[in-house]
Amino acid sequence: MDVHTLNQTARVIVAPGKGILAADESSGTIKKRLASIGVESSEANRRDYREMLFRTADVARYISGIILYDETIRQNAADATPMSKVISDQGIIPGIKVDTGGKPLAGAPDEQVTEGLDGLRDRLAQYVELGARFTKWRAIITIGPGIPTRYCLEANANALARFAALSQEAGLVPIVEPEVLMDGDHDIDACFEATEVTLREVYYQLGTQRVALEGTLLKANMVLSGKDASNREGPEEVAEKTVSCLKRVVPAAVPGIVFLSGGQSDDEATLNLNAINQHAASVGAPWELSFSYGRGLQAAPLKAWGGDGAKKKRAQEVYHHRAYMTSAARQGVYKPEMEKELAAK
């Protein structure tokens, strides 16, 4: 493991003004996304949709990395170019989601544990050959009566740390993602408490399992009110709570934190990211604060495309615009009136 090289890669991923496109939807999730626009989830349609995003001109100004699904990193584009090469030729770093999803945690029916450690060392070696330079593993933490439990936190943090250690052994930067879900009617303070206790356990396990934090990134949820809460807090409160929580528990050795959009609308995810970066600049946060958005970057271009090849250029313009807006928010300079620039075209 070359920690210096891992650190350099991590820093390129969170370079100022740039962030990650999460295009690692599972087969089930991408089927739902395509069904929402009336498109069959065939291998060719999945390839065409993702290739449209990956080949968008000039988007490398805003996107530094793309997280892929196992199917996609093994695919070739329509012109037979390996998909990972399509991405790297754009000046963007290919990455790979390596977990196999959440399953019910034995003895804790309302909680989940993420699987995928079996055979991971061999799969990582394959992914290196296929062009990946970073990895991602998502743990799922739910807020509810009596949960998250210590049992759930320990099980998921242990798996995240094992994944991270194996990734670094293979020369890949691990993105550690313990997502505290928005689901529920809890207030923002409940999210703060669950996020803090989750991250404390994650960084304890990473240290125990000898993971070099300089060669990792954290993919974190924002500290938010539950999506069904009666009074949801706005961007300023989200920013203050999020940065305060992270400063309590995330070591300064970590090069960057990339936020997930996690069920937020495009507008909410952009406004919150902007407020977080503005607040972080005022209080001196030690890490780069970036983004790793799936729906927040894809919902608009997916709708614009609609499975129609004739609308590909328009969909790419919409994706480029969302990347531009998210990049502005990542720098704390986003203003809602900037959204009008695409309409003006």
C-alpha cells in the first residue's frame, strides 16, 4: 500500500470545484429509474443512458470521479471502447461500488447490515485490471424507536473498515459511506445524534483495522430533518448542524467529505451543499467538502432524455448544467438565479 499515491488520488477526487457522479445504481434501482420514463431496463438501454452521461463534453470541469456498478465497468460503449476508458479519456477517474447491498441484520429485524466481503480481495484485483482507482461501500443506518442500536453500528462499521483495508491493500482509495437515512419524521437533532454516534464507531473501527485515513474519503449524509418531519429545517440550520457534527468526529487527516443527495430534491441538495460550504469556510473546517450525487445529478437529464436518441444532446446539456450548479454549491457561490442560464440557452 502506497499511502502517498492513495492520498494524491483522494485529493484529485475532491479537487476544488469538483465532485463525483454516483452512477452505481443496482440492477433493481436502475430498472425503477428507467421505468419512471417508460424505458425498458435492457442492457443496451442501461449502457446507452450511462454512456450519454459519461461522454458529455466539458463535464470534467465539474466532475472528478464516477462510481460505477459491476455491470458497467465490464461493459463496452457502443463503439466498443471499454466504459472505464471512456471515462478516463474525459479526464475523470473511474471508481466501483463493491458492496452487494443491505440485508436484514440477524436478531435486529428493523436494521440492516451490508454484505459483500466474501471474495472481495479477488474482485478488487479484477477491478484494478478493469481500470478502477477508487471503491465505495455503503452502510445503511435507520433512525427509529430504539434504533440505531450499538449492535447495528458495530456490525456495519466493522464491515466498512474491512472493506477499506482490503481496498487500500489493492491500491484503491476507499470511499466509506455510512448513510443515516432521511426516512422518518424525526427532527434534525435526532439525525445529529445518530450521525455522530455512527461516525464515532466508523472511525474507531478504521483505526483498529489499520486503515490509512490520508488515503480515504468519507461519503456522508447531511444532518437533516426526517423527510416526513412536520417542520423541516432550512439550509442554514442544516449547514450549522452538519459541520458541527463532522468537526466532532471526523479526523483532519481525511482529505475530503463527499455528501450524498440521499432523497433530497435537486434544489434542496444544491442549496444545502452551498450553505454547508459557506458555513465551513466561516468556521475553518479542515477537509474539502464536495459531493457524490446520484439522483441530484441524474434526475433532470434522465427526464430530458426519455429514452429518445434524438434528445441525447439536450439531456447532456441538462446534465452539464446540473454538474455546473452543484460545482458552484460545492464552492459556496451558488445562487438560485443561476438556474436560469440553461433556460436562456
